[in-house]
Amino acid sequence: MIQQELVRQSSLVTTIWKPLNSYEGINPIWQVYGVCFTRNREVVIIRDHLQNGYFTPWHIPGGTPKEGESPEQTLHRGVNEQADISISNLKLLGALEVFFPNNPNIEKGDHYYQLRYFALIEEIREQYVDPHYKKMGVRKLIPAVNFTEYVEWGDIGAEIIRAALIEFDKILPHAN
């Protein structure tokens, strides 16, 4: 487990990384994201358009589960909507437990989980407007070794990419 603290909207948010093989007993799950690899050991990262020409920081694609949707279904839908890719070989890496006092998103509450998966990219399609943001996001393929230079999640981000690379090597042991 790795614990990190950060300030979000004037509140101290605590996140705890927990490696897992199953999400049984993990509740509520509010987000599901994937470290999605090409067979050349590249990872897809995205940025979303905000107002006034600004972008979110680089992150991995995924989404929020819809009612009745499994985390795996959420991940397939989310990476399709955000990055216009199809994926396979999903493997749960773990969960980020989030403690967010005074969370302005009241529906999420002060305590929830985000799942992180490994996935292999099967197809990269032409990009279209993200149905959630109603704008075209920015999609980029980067070498996995450069992940933490783009996705600035500190020690937790370094551990997530390390775990994802272990899964990659199990599936494609002789790639690059």
C-alpha cells in the first residue's frame, strides 16, 4: 500500500493504493481506468478540453460506471469514448481508495474507490468528440518508461505503471 495526500478544492484528500486481484468488497466504485498498451510497449494517455482553452493534466482513459455495468464493461466503454480504442486482456491491478472530506461532488461522498486495470490495445481508431465532454480530447501514445513524466501521480503512479508492465511482460514477454 502507498498513501499520498494532496489538496483538491481546499480540502486535504488522502489516496491509498491497494494492489488487488479482485474488487469483491470494494464499494462504492466511482471510476475505472486502464493502463492501455500497444504491442510496442506504448501507453495511451489523454487530456480533456476544459473551458477557455485549458486542458486537464495527462491521465489514462476510463470512466464512471453506469447502473448495472461491471467495472470491465465500464473500462471498455470509457476507453472507447475517451480515446477511440478497443482493448482486451483486462487484468485488475488494484484500487485507489479515496478519502475526500467536503467533496463538492456530493453524489460520490467522502469515501470511494477508483479501480486501475492493465489492458492491451486491439485497435486505435480515428478520434471523435468525447460524448461526455462534447469536445475532442487529446490522445497520445508514449513509451511506458516515460509514463510518470506525463501522468504525475507520484509514487502511486510509479507503482501502477510498474504493476502494469509486469502484466504486459506476462502477455508479451518478448516485445521490445
